[in-house]
Amino acid sequence: MFYNKIQPLKSYLLLWSTQTFSALGSGMTSYALVLWLYLRSGSALQTALLSICSYAPYVLMSIFAGAFSDRWDKKRTMLVCDLLAALSTIAVLCLVRADMLETWHLYLLNALNGLMNTVQQPACEVAATLLIPKEYYQKTSGLRSFSSSLNSILTPVLATALFSFAGMDAVIAADLFTFAVAFLTLWLFIPVPKTQTGSASEESVLRSAIQGLHWLKQHLLILQLILFLACINLIASIYDAALPAMLLSKNNGGQTVLGMVNACVGLATLMGSIAAALLPAPKNRVRTICITLLFSMSTENFILAFAELPLLWCIAAFLGWICIPVMNANMDVIFRSTIPADMQGRVYSCRNALQFFTIPVGFLLGGVLVDRVFEPLMAKQPSESLLHVLFGEGKGSGAAFLFFEIGIAGIAICLLFCWILRKQEWHDPC
């Protein structure tokens, strides 16, 4: 009976499991590079630029990448992008072994990886839609959150261990092994159905991109949800830029504590993913999205701002991320059920451009605010000042002050969009 239930998902489960394994390797490399750069430079801005270089080409080219994705064979596109990304990782390994790795190398290679991801991501989204029956959308979204959560737990632990005891080249070697497993499995064992491209293959890239924007303009709810997440991504990327700066700088922080907090993020999203996969469909998916994001924004940032103990930082991370998989699952169901399969490449790419353009902005803003505004501000305060009482003293206290500010901004954004979306209705076809 169990076999009969999973039989319709056989190809998708194979794709999901091997791509998850590959993502673990890629995440370990990214995590180790953040450690390498921050320990070398001590600058939140230089570290944040790693993510900026990844997201900038992703955002700038996404709106056109979907037009190519809807024309090209999905499986072949994924394989080529994976291979090129692996070659850039091999380049990092060669530079490490030759003791020639410089910061600008990482920026350049991250930009190339971001460009590959620009084309691969919409192809992967459409491939998943083609492999998943509609009635399994929410459960498979829960599975994706589950795997992402599990990787969030394992990535800091494995990356820190390999980086500390065997060096960067061991981390990259593990990354390349996971890539090989996923690449060969997709190439040899997973058939991906082809979509009906219709007139898309005959249109210019610009016209195809405009069609994706036009579709969003006609579906106001989807557009509003995308803009909501764009604002949340701005706050989240400032958080991502500030978190290593605070935890690696505090007297009771360090690499181990940063790994513990990131592991708690993974544990929270793991539990949330299980809930997303098992819970029945909510009566109002839009309201669920609003409530979960409001809970996240109103907990984690404030605890990080005021707490000085690693245990409290871990609790903050858990509370901030426990509801995110539920939000993602409901968002995923709305998108996949509303956007036609032959339009998904174009629409998802337009979504990526609109929803993710705030991420490089947030990383840049977070790095600048930590290095140039909040840390210098806290350094100038007298030892008994109110700001020191609230946010601590020494390096890292400025990042804590910044968490307080983005907590307020996050709540304001959630309340605004809760009001905007209060009258929107969406009928679940599943």
C-alpha cells in the first residue's frame, strides 16, 4: 500500500533526494567560505558581498532567464548549469591548493554561480511541477522544506568540522562528491516530461519576459504576495549580514556558537516542515502566510537584540524559523496551482526578479549599517549608557542594536500587508 502511494512520486522523490544531497555539499562550501573570509577580514561588509555577488546577476537576469527556460529542455538545462557551477567550485579548490585564493576570486566565482542559478532555478521549478501530481503539492512542499531544514542543521556542523580539522579543500571535495551523485542520477535515471511551448519558442526573449510580467499584472494576489516577500527578504538579508558579525564578535560567541544557532534554525525548520507536510490545508492560505511571517518577525530579532547568552540566541533562532516552512508550503501551493505549467518559467523568473532583488540590497545595507553606522555608534557611547545596558558592550553590540531596528521594521511590514491582503480570496483547486 505504501508503495502504491509513493509510486506517482517516484521520479520526483529521486530528484528531490539527490538534489538535496548536492545542496548540502554546496551549502557546506558557502558556509566555509563565509568563515574563511570573516576570520580573514573581520568585516561584515566584505562577507556580505559574497551573497551580493551571488544574487546580483540572479536578480538582474532572472526576468529574461524564464523565457529561455520555457524554450529549453528542462533536464538538459539543469545538467549544464550544475556542471558549470561544479567547474567554478573546482576553480576554488585549485586556488586553495595553490595558496592563491583571494577575496576577489570568491566574488567573481559567486557571480558566475549566481548566473547559472538564474537559468537553473526556473527550470527546476517547472520540472518539479511536471513530476508532481496536483494533490501532492502541499506534501511535497513540506518535503522540500524538510530537506532544506535538515541541510540547515547539518551544514554548519559538517562544514565547521571539516573546515577546522581538514581545511577548505576537504569541504570542497565533499561538495564535488555530492554534485557527482546528483548529476549522474538526474542524467541517467530521471525522465523529465517536456512542456508544450506553443508560441513561446517563436517569440523574442524580451516579448516572453513581458508576457510573464503581464500575467502577474493580471493576477493581483500573486503580485502582492511577491512584493510582500520582497520586503521580508530585505529584512531577512540584513539579518543574514548582521548575524555572523554579532555572533563571531561577542565575547561568548565564536564559530561554535554561530554553528549552534544555525543548527537551531535547521531544527526549527525541520519541525515546521514536518508540520507543513502533515497538517491539513488551512481554510485561508493567504491569512496563514501573513500570521506566520508576523510571528517570525516579532520574536527572533528582539531576542537577538537584547540577549547575551548563546542559549537565548538559539531559542530566538528556533522561534523565528519554526513557522517559515508552513508559510512556504502555502505560498508554493498558491503559485503552482495558479500559474499554468507552460507559463511557469516566465512567471517564476519575473517573480525571482521582483521578490529577490531586495536580497543583495539587504546584504549591502546590512554590511554597511554594521560596519559604518551601528558599531561606530556603540563604540562612542559611554560605558553606562542606556544603549550599552540594552545591547551590550564591545564589538557585536552594534549588530545587536541593528536587530532591534529590523525587528520593528519587520512587524510594520507584516501589519501593512496583512491589511492590504485582508480582502483577497484564493480558492484551492486541490
